[in-house]
Amino acid sequence: MLIILILLISFLSTYLITSLIHQYALNKNLLDIPNERSSHEIPTPRGGGLSVVIVFLITLLGLQQFNIILLADNALIGIVVSSVLVASIGFWDDHQSIPARWRFAVHIIASLVILVCIPQLPPLNFFGITLNLSIFGYIFYTFVLAWLLNLYNFMDGIDGFASSEAISVSLSAALLLLIQGDTQWNLVLILLSICVAGFLIWNWPHAKIFMGDACSGFLGFILGVLALMTTLEGMINLWSWFILLALFITDSSVTLGSRILKGEKWYQAHCTHAYQYYALKLIEKFEQQGLEKSVARTSAHQQINFSLILINIFWLLPWAMMANFYPSWSFMLMILAYIPLIFIVKQLRKRYA
């Protein structure tokens, strides 16, 4: 009963703090002005997702203080410090554009902070062969965390999309942990999803406020951190996590690769992800059916969000379960889960670009 009360308070707190940030953004003229890359039509406040970071970290510390969860002190300190670094540079960038090199430098530092705060790095398992990365593990996992952080920024392009991904992935991972009998990291993931849900009320199409880099980067980063933690404790296979995050990883990676091959500045903002092309096509379709542009846009964003949730639950979650049950085959199962997604993303980009 106490845990339910804590989760309810977290949900309401996120919702209320988002309303305060909404007013702050209006007062400070912190608005996302529509341009040729935008998926919205009117200036919209941004940075509302900071509420998720605030409530999640404070509640996490409270759960530890009252022994509801028992995390290693170094791990908890690492989570808080690195998350604050990521959210701070994102919040700063929400107010004024920060050069990409400085943002990336902070992302690398934050990744290294959490990696040195955990007792060891998870090994990689390929067909039953365990590969201990030793010092190279710091390079590999730093890259993974920095990439997850940035791809989440890249994929936060339509109303409710990044929030829907965070909630569905967190709850899917929480289910895998529940099956394994874990109640500690399970609660942490549920808390994360509850906090995001409190913000999503404001961000669901038609969004009243945007998430902002402070939260989008934090979500990608914290999901990566939780993946490391649960893998290290043997609760979830690392490849199962890659499966759960496959939608965002596939679209962002295929798009990034395409931009690099074309010689484009990959680090600049753009609107060439598969989901963005698909959103534009849906908007055109709904407009042809007689809907006003604003209504068509809202309907398109809602349809894409529901599609994401359904794919995560009915395609990726079963594959992630199998990868967790059969760790020796988890790498191959991950590849099988990705193949149709890669095909779909490439087809959407080819058809609608």
C-alpha cells in the first residue's frame, strides 16, 4: 500500500511540476518556434520533461533512505550525479543552443561517472561464449550510453513519442524482472514509467508542452544505466535490453548511417527519420479525408504512438523474453527481432523521403 501511495504521489508531482514549468516557459518565452523541420504549427513551450528528472531522482533517493530499495551507495551516487549532468546540459541547451562538442563532452563524462561507480562491467555473451571486455568495456559502454542518450534526443520529434517509448520499454523490462523474481529494479522501472506518465498528460497529442533535451537525453541515458545494472545482477540479458529498445535504435541508427554516407552533418537537427516521414504521409492522408491540418496532425501523432506501443508489446517484448530465457541464443534472437524493423525503416525512408 505504501508503494502504491508513493507511485501515486510521484505521478501527481510530475504532473504538477510540469504545469509550473509550462508557466515558467511562457514567462521566459522559452518556446519551440515552428520551422521547416518542425512537426508542430504554433509556438509551443519546451523543457517540460525536467519534471520527470526531478521527481524520479528525488523519489529514488527517498526509496533508498527508507530502505524500500537497497542499492549500493556508489551505484546510487553514480546514477544521481551522472543523471544531473545529462539533464543540466540538456536544460541549458533548451534555453540557448550549446555547441555539439560541449554537449557530447558532458555526455561522455556522465557515462564514465556511472561506469566507474559500478563494481564491474557486464560481459557480453555470444552463443554461450562469455566475453569479458576488461578495459575495452569502458570504451564500449561509454559509446553505448552516449549513443542511447543522443538517439533519444534525435527520436523526440513528435508529440508523445519519446514518452510512449519510455513507458512501454520500462514496463516491459519491469515485467521481465518480475518474472525473474526481482522487486528492487522492478520498482525503479515502474517509478520511471509513472513519472513519465505524469508528464505525458501534457505531452500527448496535441502537446501543450514539449519534453526538451533535459528529459529526452535523461531518458535514453537512464534506460541505458538500468540496462547495465540489471544485466550486471543477472536479471535481464543485455541483448534483451537491445531488443526492447529496438524501435528507437533502428530508426536512429539507419538514419544516422544514411546521413553520414551522404556527407551530411549528422549532428545537426533534421526531420529525416522514418517515423517523421510516416507522420507527414499520415497527415496528408487525413487531410485528404477532410480533416483540418491541426486535427490531422494530432491524429497522425496518436496513430504513430499507438503503433509504437503495440510493436513494443506484441513484437519486441516476446523476443526479449525468449532472449532472457535462452541466454546462449540471445544474440541471434536479437538479430531476428531487428531484421523486420530494419526492413520497415528502410522502406519507409525509401518510399516517403
